[in-house]
Amino acid sequence: MANVIEINDVRDLRAYSYFWRQLFAQTPHATFFQTLDWLETYWQFFGKQKKLRVLLVQVDCQIIGILPLIEQTESTHAGPVRVLTYPLDAWGPFFGPIGSQPAATLYAGLQYLAGTSRTWDMLDLRWIESEIDRGRTISAMRCQALTPVSLPWKPSYAMELAEDFDTYLATRTPKFRATIRRAIRKAEQAGAVAERYRPAIDRQRPFCPNEQLYDECVQLAKRTWQGGSSTGTTISHQQTAAYFRECFIKAARLGMIDLMALRHDGRLIAFSYNFHHQGRLLGLRMGYEPDCKRLSPGTALIGMQIRDSIQRGDNLIDLGTDHYDIKSRWTNRTLPSQRVCHYSRFSLQANVLRWGHWLKYRKTAAAA
């Protein structure tokens, strides 16, 4: 029989760091956002007015899975709603249980929640990667007499990499294929050099991340449209700069950072800030020098990154959600995402949301 240990203080999780690392290594399509290092960073910058609820599932004195959750109050068109959800907050495209037994982890975790007092109005598990979940979340909710409603969430757009660069290019339109080749050729003929910072970690030796390179990227971002952005999601924005920098340091120390830089005459003219794990690359942010458009640095950089990733044996580059019109030129695969919700019968706001979600989904399905 499974036993569930609930942790509410992020500092207490350090006692379970060994088990977290072991389970993370077994997690299909795991990303940096499922590491304990990221959760600690997230909580440091965004944990105020939220309640941490990390559920450790234990069977026969062995931890078989981890279900990280948070409770937070969200503003909705129905009014404030207390939501129990994954702690991703759209910083990445996917999230889920940690470990090789997601079904058992979800079942035990939701069984535990069903037996505790309801301090939330809606259970809303978002950013579920459909290919990995395969209906497990819905089944686990139904087993606990919850009433799950599955809704489409933001898909992520990716490049599935071929065995060689030319094969990948063959999947693009003739016009864009020529554009990529021309941009790379023009940049290389002008003397531009691509550098890839993907340090391998030797745990027997101390490691210092290349913060100077990262700072160069931040300064370049400030000279682009990102410098004037008010969204609070760019690496140079005052509200999130420290968070992105800490993520860079933590990911580098875990051997999960991937930073592609393009230099011309020693000057950084473009960058791509990514995380990587098990052959999958997750693109976070990129930028290029506004006064170097004649070299097409953005197109050249992405093209060089794809070419180099294929040579390294990477199999997928996930460009994340949103901005499909820009990403569609590069991508050849869409990664579906879903959210699974349970709405409390005793919350008026939650039930208003339920009908609102149903109507929105119905309209979206009719339009499709």
C-alpha cells in the first residue's frame, strides 16, 4: 500500500534530493523544470502568497514518485479562485509526475488529496504532455471519484531532427530552404563564428558556469525589442532578470544548459538560450544585434544550431508555445498539450469557470 508524505517547506525537500535526482533520471521527456534545483529557484522568486504541496509517494519504504503541486489564488472572470495545480506557471511547455511510475504516482497522490480537507476550489493540472500522459491523469481522477474534464492546452512547436542537416532542410519549403543556406553561407563568409556552450559536468571537480557569456547575452537582449518589453518574461527585464540568471547557473551546474552564440569580429551578434536533457533541446529565449541584419544573424544562428545539434545526436528541438506564425517556418512537429480539471461542487466561482471552459472548448471545436 502506498504512503504519501506531503512537504510544504521547500527547504525540507533537500533531505530528499538524492531520491529526486534518481527519479528525475527515470522520467520520460524530463526537463530542467522538473528538477529540485528549478523548484527551489521558482519558489525563491515566485513563491509568495502560494502554498507548496509536494507529494512524495512511498511504497515499501521506497519513494517511487514525486508529485509537485502548489495552491494559489487566481483572478478569473468568475472572481478569485483557489487553484491546486502544477508549479510551472508557463515557464516551460510541459510538466508532470517525476519518476518512471507516473500512473501509480498520480493515483496515490490524488487518493491522498481526496482524503484531505479541500482548501482549493479547482484542481487544474495544466501543461500535460499528451504523448506521455496517455490518459493517466483522467483515469487517476476518476478512480478517486473526482469528475475530470479534459481540455486542450497550449501546444508546443518543435523540430524533429533528421539523420543529417540536408534531410532536415528537405522538409522545408524550397524558398525557406534557400534562405537558411544563404544566411549560413553569408555569415560564415563574413567571418562569423558559432560557439556552443554546453558544458559536461565532472562531479569530481568544482564547476564554475560561464556567467560572463550569459551577461553578454543579457546586454545584447537589452539592445533588442526585449529591452523595451513590459511582459516581464525576457532575460533582461528587471522583474525576471535575476530569475533567468539563477536558472542559467543552476542548469549549467546540472549539465543541462545549452547556450548558442554567434560572433562577428569577436562581438556577440546573436544568442540562443536553451536547456537540454536526453537529446531534447528546449528553447527559452533568443536575440540578435539590430544593426547586423545584413548578416541575417537570427536565421543563421538557428540554422547553425540545428546543424550542430544533428551532429551531436540531439533528436528534438522544442521551441515552446505561442508565435506559431514565426516558428512554423522551422518546425515539423506539433506537441499537443492538455489540462485536466476537477471543479468543486461547493464553489460558485469554480462552477462558473466550468461552464465557461465548456463553452470556450465547444466554440474552438466548432471553429476547427
